[in-house]
Amino acid sequence: MNLGKTLFSQVMEFVPWTSFTRIVAKYAGDARVASLPCTEHFCIMAYAQLTWHESLRDIEATLGANPTKLYAMGLRQAVRRSTLADANERRDWRIWADLAGVLIRRVSALYANEPLGLDVQIAGRVYALDSTTIDLCLNLFDWAPFRSTKAAIKLHTLLDLRGAIPSFIHISDGKMGDVKVLDILPIEAGAFYIMDRGYLDFERMYTMHQAGAFFVTRAKSNFDARRVYSAGVDKSTGVVCGQTVSLNGYQASRDYPEQLRRVRFNDPKTAKTLVFLTNNTTLPAPSLHSCTRTAGKSSCSSNGSSSTCASRSFWAPVRMRSRRRCGALLRPTY
């Protein structure tokens, strides 16, 4: 039903404007601002994101094409790309980070009881940790070197599998190793963290274990451990064996002095044998493969969308006098 409002205005009604106003006041986002307050700035960038605009010139041309409709969208007048570029460059990025945090907390509460689609019920939260590399132009983003011919940043994302909601995002340079993000990752007791082999570090894993969290990852080809105990398994489910192991090697045994659970699974779809490592001893062995498969699907879809969204969040200003001043950044940091 047409209520006299544009579709964009109806979408913007879901934004917690009261919380947004408090956040803007907290960081003095509208101090000494004459033409583009934070409210209009957010509406413009949200419009650009939702409508797949790829440059500031594109945003300026689209909004200026029909100025009589701007008031219904919550805008007083068309914005110039130079004004928008200055706002992207100078406005405190923590305003958008805090607003994203408010939205994430509200959405997480809506999906708190969302089923994971597993054959076993997990009471705690289940997270998938992964990263994606976003290529950038080296001439415009010389502060993010990656290769000799291009720049890049890396987006480390912790995804809540209930609702596929990003709970933690860290943006680093493209050269940062995936495993280093575990040093700054907030650990939640009782939660499951599903990771690939790039995050396998026994010292960091033991830190998670001591914090009361559970991890599920895959073993590398050079994984060295000795069997302590073998548990009975149902091989009709694809599980080859379930073992309790202790790490060999002087440094590895010091980094993780306790025992681990190793499950070998034969995937009938790919005909590959997968070896999982976890510190959880109660989760059924087939569920480990189900968790990683669910996390893989959510992670792949999230990486694809986050890479696209993040790359479209780097709108560079057009400077007629200096090309080197390009690179205003609206940080997609949560």
C-alpha cells in the first residue's frame, strides 16, 4: 500500500534514530557542520549502498537528477561530491561503528532461537571465522600495500550462524596473517568457533580453551599427535574414527598441554577424508562435519556479499587539482 512515502523512507524508519542521535552527540559528529549533518550523510551512503552506486560522481548525478524527491527521502538538498568526500574523510568513523553495533545487537536478539539446521541442539552461540581480501587501486590507496602492483585490505569476519549476522569485523592490511586476528578476537565462554586450517595455532587455541570456549578446525597434513584413546563410532555416518590425542613435539606440547579430540570423516560427496580437531568431547562426531559444512556455506555467501559491499564502500573523492588526495574512506568497521 502506498502511504505517501518513498520505499527508501520506509526502509529508513527501521533505523534507531534516537540511538543514532545519542551516538552523534557522543562524538560531536555535527559540530561545526553547516551543510551535511550526520543524519543526511548516513541516508546518502545508505542510498548509495542499496542502489549499487560505485562512485561519488554517480551518487551526485543520481540525487541531483530529481531534486523534488529529495525531501521525501529525508534530504534537504542535493549534495556535491566534494562535500560528501570531505564528510567521508573527516567525520569520525566511530559513529558508524557504534550504530552498526546497535543494529547488530537488535538483530541478534531476533535470531537468538533460530535453528542451526543440525542434528543436535547447541545451546550456545556458534560462530564461523573467516577472512576475505579486497583488492584496491595502489594509486589511490597507497596506505594499504599488498603486492608490488596493487593494494588490498583484509576483512576478518566473525559470523553468527544464527541469522548469518556479523558479530566482529576487523579491517587490516592485506599482508596480515589470518591467525593473528585470534589475538584481538573477543572470546565468549560456551560458544563454538568454527575455523579453517589457516587459524590453527595451538598456543592461541589453548587460550580459547582456557576461556571456556570450544573450537572446531581441521588438522594440517603435518599434524603430529599420538593416540591416547579410541571411542566407538558408527561408520555408516561417514565417521572413520574418533580419538583422543596428545600432541607430539616439544613446542606443540607446551603450547597445548592438554588432550584434543580428533575425528576422521569420509565425505561421500567429495570422496575426501577430513580430519577435525576440537576441544569439545560431547558433540557427536557427525555433527562436527555438519557444523563445518554449515559454516562453510554461510562464510562463502558472506564473503561474497561483504567483499562486494566493502569494495563499494570505498568511494574516492574526485579532486580536480590533486589526484593524490583521492581515497576518502567510509570505514565499514563494526
